[in-house]
Amino acid sequence: MKKITLTLTSFILGLSVTSGAFAASNSGPNANCQLQDGSMDYIPVLVCQSNGGQSS
């Protein structure tokens, strides 16, 4: 029973760690970015700024 509990706990904790991994990258956290042409995109902040956009 202890092995099952340990396995389930580690699985659940592993999911919670990877679920936040998609919200950020090496280029910073993802944010809504309004580009110069008026379009909106959900991209990393540094990529937004390098393309001349403004993040919100």
C-alpha cells in the first residue's frame, strides 16, 4: 500500500511541475503581445519586444 501511495503522489507532483513549464521559456514568460500590425499573439516577452510589440 505504501508503494502505491508513493507512486501516485510522485505522479501527481510530477504533473504539477510540468504543467507550468509551458507558461515560460528561455525568452521569458509568455504574454499577450500586440504587434505593430495590430495583431495579437501569445509569445514570450523578449520575442515580443524584439519584434517591436508591446506585452500586456
